[in-house]
Amino acid sequence: MNPIEVNDEVNPDEVQRVLLRVRARLHESDTDLEQLCATLPEPTEGFDARAELRGTLQCVRTDLLEDALSTLKAASRRTEEEWRKLFEERSQIVSEGGVR
């Protein structure tokens, strides 16, 4: 289910409100994973599947959710002028042949 109807008339403020709601749900998931990790043992030199699972969950939290939360937070607060500046910077990089 789309949280907003996508068309040329979409209000950026409405999109940003949706992004804040998505971010809140992701933050709740991150909190759930954090609590789950706390119930699992720390890795040791010996094999423990639960410790391996904890490592995977911590990786998801730090490598994926942390970036997603940060990116959504920035996107939900960015002004049209900031979006334009980012677009212009990206366009300049592309016109210069990309990042080396």
C-alpha cells in the first residue's frame, strides 16, 4: 500500500512526513534487534550458533540500519535548495567524467 499517491502534484512536505514515519518504524526495528542481541551470547573462540547470529544482527544494525536511519533523517529535513545543490554537485561530477 502506497503511503501517498504518486503523481506530479506530490507535496514534498508530505513525502518528508512519510519518510519520518518510515524512519520511526526502522528505528523500532533497530531497537528490537538491539534487545535481541542483548539476549544472545558474545562470540568466543568456540563455535556457538547463537553468537554467530548475534554477530549477523549487529552487522545489520551497524552496516545497514544505521546508514538507512541517517539517510532518511537527512532526506526528511532537506530543503528544496539543499536538494538543488546536491543535484548540481552530482551533475558537475558526472559532466567531469565521474569520480576517480
